[in-house]
Amino acid sequence: MAVTGLAMLLYLIAHMLGNLKVFFGPDEMNGYAHWLRTIGEPVLHHEWFLWIVRFGLLAAVVLHGVSAYQLSRRDLAARPVKYAHARRRASYATRTMRWGGVIVALFVVWHLLDLTTGTVNPRGESGHPYENIVATFDTWYGDTIYIVAMLAVGLHIRHGFWSAAQTLGAGSPGRARALKATANILALVLTAGFLSVPLAVMTGVVS
Amino acid sequence: MRLTLRIWRQPDAEAPGAMRTYEVEDISPDMSFLEMLDTLNEALILQGEEPVAFDHDCREGICGACGMVINGQAHGPERTTACQLHMRHFADGDTIDVEPWRAAAFPVVRDLMVDRSAFDRIIEAGGYVTAPTGSAPEAHATPVPKPDADTAFAHAECIGCGACVAACPNGSAMLFTSAKVNHLGSLPQGAPERDTRVLDMVDQMDAEGFGGCTLAGECATACPKGIPLPSISAMNREFLRASRRR
């Protein structure tokens, strides 16, 4: 859970920073998207780098999901009887890890159909990510799905980063506050960065 | 004080149980929670009913025998053991829910008593130091740096009551196991068995059917001895280190 989670977190940071290119206009954004396909040339062929990243991410998602399933099954079996006097436990981010993760996984499918294959995108023109982004965020459902998913991602990262640090043995009483703060900052910055794009399209800053 | 108690009654491990309601009167705020249950049991015996079974021994908060979930919290609202929880923390007329520890690895024996021998088997798997016995060694023969001694002592405080498992939404025993791993692992006497200790204890913990840790943090909040949550990370560090060297 920890290793695959951190790998996906690193990807999310790069993805969020890349998204901000949208604020520099269609030429910058589309040029950046084209550059992504040329990374590693001439050692790697066109788009090979992108496909290596895609396979790495797919492996991370699958392993993360399988571990989550195994852990959940074990945890639910270890506590078969609930307390009659129920009490609200742990933080919201902690309690929503399972369903939040499922929501994020479903969003990834939608997101790929929307902006990678263009299947569900109102425009869906290959090689024109800027125009496709504006098209999807001009729809109410595109905005709603994206905003809900990004809030789920933020909550998932908030508990996930901190937990991953504990699992890998990086936690100590002295470092507890610093790790919590890093988790909160990562969650906030990533959520804000991702949300800035649909908000900019909705307010007309990007069109 | 006059109180309404809703207590889990279960005649034995196989029989189904249920919450039953009892009224108790003339409870002094200075009574401990267990003394309040004693008062109830005296009344039940006089009425010819079976008294409520619960574990207890020292009644001074150092043995770890007592343990029950009071109003959804392990050992009740104060950070102490049920025997050191006093009735002044409740108000006259309160309704109090009392349940046994809930975990697959802690089956209910009767009423509020659970079988915690899974903890004993985790300790048997490696929670000790193999040393020749004989006369007590000279105190300064093995120097221990003060910070290490403090870490060891803070973790040695664990009384094995099981509140961590009861409070954990996953019924995980990570905090209990980490207390012993960190206690012995931070001392020179524990160094020779450091690797096998953590690997064997974690193996046994998993075999007993305890859940996995999701860092909910409920265990450290419930622990009457204040074993801190980062102890789990310290055990993970020991486990990774030992796995690499295996």
C-alpha cells in the first residue's frame, strides 16, 4: 500500500504541475503535451516514455487495489461484532479511505475516457488537450465529477501519505508533527492545483 | 447516584448474548467502576440471578486484568483502567453501556470476560530475553544510555490489557506487539534476538487473527499506559530491517 501509494503520489505532483500549463494558453499546453511524447528520444521511440509511465501506473493501481482488498478483508474479519454503543472514531479522512479509494479508482476510468481517449469528451480531438479540457469543464457533469473526485483525492492523500510514512518506518514521536503537516500541505496543494483548472474554465479565466 | 446500566450478558462462549438493562442505586461518586459492578452483583445474587462476570485482579491499574468497553470507549471516558475509573466521571441518572472487548482474536468467555491468551502466545513467540539465570548481575555491568532506558521503560509500561485491540476498528494488535518489540529492542540485553523477535512476534500476531493496522490511531488514544502511536512505526522499521537481514 505504502510503496505503490507513494509512487502514485509522485506522479500526481508531476501531473498537477503539468496541468498548470493551461494558464499559459493553448500553444503552451499543447506544446507541453507534445513534448511529453518526445521524452527520451532518440534512445526511446516516440511515446515510449509515456507508455512506460502508463504501465508503471497501471501496475501501481492494481497492486494498491489488491493490497487494499486483502487488508480490508482481514480487518473486517478481525472485528466481526460491532459495539452496541457506537462512537464516531478517527478523522474523516481516515474513515473514508476505502470508499474514497473506490471513488478515485472509478474517476480514473472516467478521466481516461474523457481526456486520454476522448470517448466521453464533448470535443475529444486527439492532440488538442487544451481544447478538450475547456470542452469537458464547460459541462456541469464534467465539473461535478472532477471536483468531487479531487476532494476525495485530497482526503485520501491526507491520511495516505502519513500512513505510508508510518508503514515504511519513518515515524517517530519527534517527527509526528512534521509528517502530519507534510501530509496536510501535500493534500491541500494538490487539491487546490487540480481544482484551479475547472474553476478557471467555469469563471472564464481559461476559455 | 442512581444509574441505568446496559450490560452485555452471555452465559458462555457458544451461547448468543444480548444487552440487558439493570438499575443500580446508592452509588457513591468515589466508587471505582468495578466497585459499582460489585454493588450490582451483590443485588443480583440476593435476587437469585447470575452475577455479571468480569476480569479483575489488582484493582490499582497495574495488572491489566480488567477491561471493558464503557459507552463505546475501552476502559471508559478517562485514560485509565476500568478499576481506576471513578463514578464521579458520570452524572446521576446516566445510562451506561458496558460491553466486552470485541475482536475475533479475543473470543468472549462469559459476559464481559474475553480470552486474551492470544497476547500470551505473541509474547511466547519472542517477547523475552534469553539469558542465563543465576545471581543478579552487577547493575553497571551493562551500561544503558539514558534515552534508551527511557524508551525501554516507556514501552515496558504496557500491561497487556487489550484496550488497543478493543479500540481498533480493525481489531489489530500492532500497538501491543510494538510495545514489547520496542521495549526489548532498545536495550543491549535484547540486541542478540532483535531480528528473530520482531519477525516471530509479528508472524504470531497475524496467525492469531488480529487485523492489520490502518493508522486510525484509536489504540494510542485508548491505551491506559500511554504507549504512543509512533511505536507502531518503530516496529515497522524493526520489521523491515530484520526482513532485509534474514
